[in-house]
Amino acid sequence: ETGVTQSPTHLIKTRGQQVTLRCSSQSGHNTVSWYQQALGQGPQFIFQYYREEENGRGNFPPRFSGLQFPNYSSELNVNALELDDSALYLCASSLPRDTGELFFGEGSRLTVL
Amino acid sequence: QKEVEQDPGPLSVPEGAIVSLNCTYSNSAFQYFMWYRQYSRKGPELLMYTYSSGNKEDGRFTAQVDKSSKYISLFIRDSQPSDSATYLCAMTSGVGGTSYGKLTFGQGTILTVHP
């Protein structure tokens, strides 16, 4: 069974640039959630995708957007990067209606200079 | 005020000690409660999962939920150096489509167990 994989693991961008982060969900999981974890903080929910549609969003601006593909993999796109976007971005997959058992990837660490 | 408050520690204990980790919350709709463990440079992994109030035991780990007090705890018995990690409490209402993937996390407690 393949776990959740994310790429890239680390990246550095400058303010105003755009970034795309990628996630392959665990085999058989059709729901993907994205979280932002700032240093020293717990993860914060960005949004969830189910059947290629956004299925809920946290308190993040529209410059955070995503996609889910037919094979359940997903992308997180962030436009107009700000310094405060520096964080670990975590992708988690789950079966639909699983009440909280998320399987997380190791994350993509984004640094914005 | 944050929906979930967790004492960030850090917490340093000797090997073999009993560890108590706690979270309080304000949203009475929460009914699914979890503890995740996060090692350095890794993603969180589910450690314990509890529905509604009560206790759940798994080996050296015991999770307690008191919904009347909006308070959850994780106890680790006979702590080991390999338990050194950040422990995150998380919870969700579990109602409706979004809630199943939308967890609200505490800020995490950094635990170090020294030999």
C-alpha cells in the first residue's frame, strides 16, 4: 500500500511569485485535504477536495486554490506569495465519511523571501 | 480565543515517567477527538481516536474525553525516548461532508523523553 506522497519537499520562492505543490493520495482514498502548518503551530485547514470538487474551505484567501484529478492526486496553488505563507504544507488523504482519520504526507516546506 | 487550546510545553521527562497532555476546546459541536504524533520533519500520524466522552486505551496510551468540561487528555505510561515528538490534539464535528476532513488542531506539545 502506497502512502501519501508530496512534492517538492522543500522550495524557496520570493514574494509575489506563484507556487504549485503536488500530492498523491494513499491508494483507495478519494478525499484530499490540505493544511498549512506554520512553525510552532498546529496545522490549519485550507480546503478539501472530493470527486474533483472543492468540498469545504477554511479561512484562507482566494489566492490559495487547488485541483483534484481523476486519479485522486491533487495540487495546491498559491499566487502572489507573501512572507507569511512560509510554512509546511501538508496533504492528507482519507476515505469519504471517515470521521477524522487522515493520512498525512511528509509535507512541502515553503520559504518565501 | 482559539477554538482549541493546547499547552505548548515544551515538556521534558525522564524515561519511564507518566506523561499527561491536555487540550481544551470551546466548540460544543465537536464530537470526534484525536491525538496525532508528529516527529521532526514528518507529517502527523494518528495515535488515538475517540468518539464522544469516555476513555480509550491502546497499549501505553490512554485517551480521555470529557465533553461536559470540553477537555481532552492523552496519558502515556512508561514513556520511552522514542516517544519524543510533538503531540497534536485534533477534533471535528463529523457532521456533513466537509467536517470529515476538516480537523481543528491544537498548537501541539513538544515532548522530550530523556534516557
